[in-house]
Amino acid sequence: MPTLNPEYVTKLIDVVNTGDFPSHIDFKLRSIAEDHCTVSLEIARKHFQPLGIVHGGVIATLIDTATFWAGFMRLPEDSGLVNVDLKLNYLKAVAGGSLLAEGRCLRPGRQISYAETSVYNEKRELVAHGTSTLMALPGKGLQLGVAKFLD
């Protein structure tokens, strides 16, 4: 695997975190590397469903996002990625605090990859887990103005 360009990683995190949807949900891509990423969310009132707990769609969004970015960095520079399925389990209700999603690519591939994400509350209790199959999209890479790889 070629060496990731730290400048690319910094620009990528900035582009993700200033995007419209991440800003709407208020999640942050905290780190990204080969086969791994972390995404965090400070829970706010807007994240609750009527029973006073975090809406499942918010947690699903964290899992979808973390599986995606966990599989992204191994792709060639000119390729993008799309989640083609998402399977998840909610394991514990969350009523406040923060969430941390840790994504890990279990099987990177040229065309199809498979990733998982574990979501933890601020006490480091597992609150959800999910998996996703991801498909590479040649010709749909991000243009950040710097090379993705140093080698």
C-alpha cells in the first residue's frame, strides 16, 4: 500500500466536516487512516426522538459514515465509494452525552469492500454495531488539489 499523504488526510477531514450534511447532523470525522476512521457526535436536543432518546437514524448515519470512510483510503486516487447495504443493531438507548463511531474495513477490495462500525457512548459502552458492503466507483474520486499518496 502506498503511503498516505498527510496533507490529503487533513484536507479530506476538512472537506467532510464542513459539508452540508455533516454540518446538519453535527457529526465530525475525527481521524481517517488505512482501514480505520473515527466519527464523533455531541448529542443535542435535535438528535432525540419523541421518547427522549437519540433517534435510530442518527446512529445509523454514524455507522453509514464510519463504514464508508473506513473503506475509502485504500482506493486508487481516481475512485470513489458507495455503501450498497447497511445492517445494524441497536444495543443500548442513549439519552445524552456524546457518541464515538469507530469504523474498520474488514475486507478491502478493488471493487467490493466490507466494513464494520461500533458506536460507543461516553462511558465506552457499546450502543450499536453495524456492517456495510461498499462498492468502488472508478472515476468518482475526490479532487482535493493534493495527491492522496506520497509514493
